[in-house]
Amino acid sequence: MHPQVAQSAFPSVSELVRSGVVDIADGHFSFASEESGEPTSDTVVPEMEYHAVEVGAGRSIVLFHDLFSSQKGFDPICESLSDDWRCMALDLPGHGASSPLPPDRETTDLLSFVEELVDVLTEFAVLPAALVGHGTGGLLAALIGLTRPELVSSLVLVSCDLRGGVVSTPTDKFLTRMQRDDEEAIEDFFPLRYSENFFLHHPGQTETERDDFSSFDFAAVSGFAAILAECPDLTKRLSTLTMPLLLVTGAKDRIVPPRVVRRAMTEAAKADAEGNISYKILPDAGHMLPIEQPGLLTELIDEHLLTGNWRE
């Protein structure tokens, strides 16, 4: 399905700006503090088309994929959870069947994009929901949880670098090389996304993933990646989340190393008096956990949602 962006029935991000929840300045945004000045600008995001796949019925789970992936990466997880949950996996701009951001939108600020994403989910009538985000998709899930907590019942962030800038150093280097038409960039970057264990035990699937990655339209996501690069450091903001949070990472992740996720967990735990935040590390797994360890990841998500303080 390809809905056009609709106006949200909930308070807009502009209203959140006026109320002091967030600040916008020079096309960037940050969370408001007592020392923050008044915001200076806001940006209206033009319409575009989004594609999502939905299975199951019941309380809602929305899943956001990482850069250079699509909603298809969540197929096994959605299928397993669909007996008890309504699962919706969304193709982000320039990925899967969703349209890329038009060239005249490439400088649109991140906060406006988050508002658009909330509008899209409202159009799908899927909110409130638990949000599951992989990689950069986790950043979007966290941003919605921080700016629109009334819409988020629970959060699961998988292999997510919350330090700001969204794209991790290997990803940033890869994008730079692709802009220079470096023909070896794909062959150098692809192995970093998976563990050696995955390559050893799944040679057929490895070739499929390699073919899909090699044929990906990287130019189509350049504008989206530029917007994501505006993300501030969210690490210390995790402690302000009001919903249950699960952080998951692979022990062999070479895109977002486990130490990065552990740091986020440490920061979040400082103010977690109610025990709402948990952390799991999966052995012998790399960055692409939804593909490498879908069964175990599904169990963790299901357990987190069932034992967490679910908010309707």
C-alpha cells in the first residue's frame, strides 16, 4: 500500500517546539534544556509515498529497517509474531517500494522528517505502537519515543548507534566512497555487515544478500542519509524515556560495536529506577541481526513486550 502523507490527529512537532520540548535552529534540532533559547525555524515536508507490509492482528508493532535494507528483512520476525501481534514493517525513503526523497527535499531537517513519519503511521492507523528499530531505524524509533512518548508503548533498539550522526564510521566511509564511484566499496563494506559465522553456515543466503546489496540503488538514499546525519547524540537522553526499552546487539557487530551499545545502556541505567531498560548481547552474531538471528531476536522482542509495562 502507498498512502499519501496525512496530517496527524495528534499534536504536531511544531506545537512541541512551541511548548519547549525541542529546539530547532539552522535546520538542525536538539532537545530543549533550561538554557536553550527560542527555536528559530521549522520546515514543512512535502508529500511522498511510503510502502508497508502488515500481518497479524492485535496490539501494534512497527518495525524500521537499517540503511541499505528494506522491510523484507523483518519477514521472519513479523511472521513469527503475527499470531499475537499486529506487525507493520515500513520501507523508509529510497528503500524497497517507498519513493526516494525528491532532490528539493534533501536539506529538509530531521525533526520535520520525524513528524512526517508520525503522520505516515497515523495514516496507517497503527498508533500507539511498540517500535522496533534496526540500526538507523532504531534512531528513528528512539526519536519518536523521545518526542512523542504518548504514541509509543515500548521500544526495542537493535544494533543501534545512538551517539549522533546516525551513520556509523564504517557506513560514513562507505557512503563517501560510493559518491566517488569507488568500485571496490561494496566488496569492502558488505562483509562488515555480517558475522563470519553467518558466511560459514549460510553460503546460499550469503550470495543472495550480496546480490541484493550490490544491486541496491545507493543514490536513492543519499538525501535520506543526509537527513539522518543531523541526529544529535541520544545516548544520555535514553534515561528520559517513559516506556520500557530493550537494547540488543551482536557480539561480532563491526558496524556498531557492542561497546557502543553498552555505553548507551550504562548511561540509560543511571536514571532507570524502575528497571525499564534491559540489554542483551547475542553471541556469534554481526550487525544484521534480523537476518542472522531472526528466531532469537523474535524471542527477545516477544518476551520484552509481554513482560514490559505495556501502555495502551
